[in-house]
Amino acid sequence: MLEKIRYSYFTLAALTALAQKIITLLSTKIPESQLVTTLLARIAPQLETALQAIGSTIKQPLTEIVTAADLRRDNTFRSLRDTIKAGLRRQNDSYRAACEALWREFEKNGLHLYSIPRDTETAAINSLLADLRKPENAPHLVTTNTTNWVTELDTDNQAYVAASAQRSAARSADDTIHDAEAFKDLKTSLELLENILNTMLAMGEPADIDEIVAEVSQYITEANAAAKQSQSNNGENDEENNDDTE
């Protein structure tokens, strides 16, 4: 059986590079297979589109604004959360009691809500703000001197919502294919190619299909490992990024 491509590890650029290697090999090794040739002809324009689309989302200025707005609200949330957490160890009884009351609201809404998908994070922050602003928490905010901090979190969250809405409007008017769409199209064709090669392998035709599939599998194995390592490195370098799924 042909080695499976672990698509979840791949960026569009990495998947495109792998597809190019496979196409080059099959074009040379199985030029007489009409089925393979037809599929490769279908993939060729998808590769061209993918090359144009690589990084298209990231390159959009509005995306940079959205990313910056998301980071700003994340930092505001984390700094506020950490201040309240630190107050749990303070010897001042009234200050500690205020932090204990506010900390329960953070626990209720998620201590790590900055790491969840952005739409969900927006709702989680709104819920947290509503809880922090309950009448019974007003004196606790005063005691911990965080009333304005909560207002800053609200402002930063709304700024993210506005930036995201502006980007969505711009995208709806843009007919340029983006990374995710190009990735999906290329993945569909590669999955079909996998089925074709496995069928040819089961039938034993052409005579050297075992060697061809083994070589393609080697390409895939190496690409899977490289993509997984790259994903792991990116996670270590930017572990605070969350999903951008709007």
C-alpha cells in the first residue's frame, strides 16, 4: 500500500512541493498509463494555483491587523489574569479575598481562553467581562485596582471584532483563491491518485509498479517527517497562536 500523506502536518507550500516531486516521478515512470496521465493533467493547473496562493492569506494587510489585534487582547487578558493569580498569595487579607472572588470568574470562563479558536475566544472574553462586571465584583475590582484593566480588555476585544469583520468583508469581495481552498483542491486530487496507485499495485500492472509505489512512498515518508518537524518547531516558537478560522 502507498504510504499515506499526513495532511494535518502540511502547509500548502510543503504539500505543493511533495506533489511536484510525485508528478515528476510518475510522468517519467508511467507515461503510458492513460488514467495516471489524465489525473496528472488535472493536478498541474492546481499546482499553478497553489503556487500563486501560497501565503495569500498571510500577505493580506488586513490579516496582519487582525493578528495584531488578537495578540493585543491576548496579552491584556493574560496580564490581568496573572495579576489576579499573584494576588492569591498576598498577605493582605482584603486584597487576597478580592482576588479569590475574581479568580473564580477566570476559572469559570477559562484560564487559557487565548489558545482557543478566535471566534470562541471572543465569546469567552465577553462572558468573562460580564462576570467580572457583576455588581458583587465591583468592590473587588476597586480593591485590586483593575477596573480600568477590565475596560481595556473590553476595548481590545471589540477592536479585534471590528478588525475581523472588516477583513471578512474584504475577503467576500475578493475572488482570489486563498491557501485553504488551494490546499483542499490539491488534497482531493492527491487522495484520488493514492487510490489509483493502490489499485494498480493490487493488479500488478505495470510490471515495475512495486518499485514505483515504493519510491513514491519514500517521498511521502520523508515529507511527512519534515512537515511534522516543521509543525513542531513552529509550535515551540509560537505556542500562543490560536486558530484563525473566521
